[in-house]
Amino acid sequence: MNGRARRGFTLWEITVVFAVMAVTALLVIPQWLQLGNDTSRGASDSLLTLLRDSRRLAIMSNQVVAVRIIPLSGTFRVDTSGVGGSGEFRSGQLALSALESLETDQERLQFVFRPTGAAFADSLIVRGADGAVLIAVDPWSGEAAAYAR
């Protein structure tokens, strides 16, 4: 070894540091850009997820899946029926904030998904602080969608 002290960094060390910084920036910058944006739509998102999962269940299990919702309370029940029998699959409460409400002229909503994916379904409006969203299901494809009103 020579007696002289090393000064500075090698090109290899600087390259590694820049590579680590680049990877970190690629992971962090997209989250920073979304900081403060509330992308959750509350009840409309939870309702769409429930309907899409119910359609997927009907197709995957080859059963008829019925979703019944009581708009006044926000409660729901998912029932299945098929060759093996019928019964309750899941029940619960939709995530409604204090500023959200489900609007319809019916006391109970029903969404029935066939094993083919087709559906017989009601529609409703989710009204919140940011406005109203219409939740509807295409009868042919069974796809649930939200439309801003």
C-alpha cells in the first residue's frame, strides 16, 4: 500500500449511488404526485366492488347470485343458488359516510347475476358531498358501472 490518503469517490461508487437514487425516485414520485388526491368515492366504490365480485362469483361457481340491498339502511345480502342448493353467501353493511345516501324509489334493490355473466338489475343513485353517481348494470354483459350525474 502506498502512504497516500484516498480523496473522493470512484466512478463505480458514484454510479451505484445514482442507480439507487433512480430506483427510489421511480418508486416514490408517483405516490408524491397523488398526495392529497382522494380517489375513493366511498359508497359507490364499495357498491361497485360488491356487484363486480358477485358477478365474478356467479361465473366462477356456475351459480345464480342474487344481491339484495336495502337503501335506507345500506345493508346487503348475497345469496347463491345452483345445483348444490342455495343459501346466504355474505351479508353486511355498505360503507356509507355521513354525507352519502342511496337514492331510489324502491324499498329493496335486487341484482341477479346469471352464470353466463348476464344480469337482471335495478339501478340507484349514490348522492354525496361531491355530487351524484348513478350505479347501473348492463343486462347483457352484467358489468356494473358508475356514471357521474
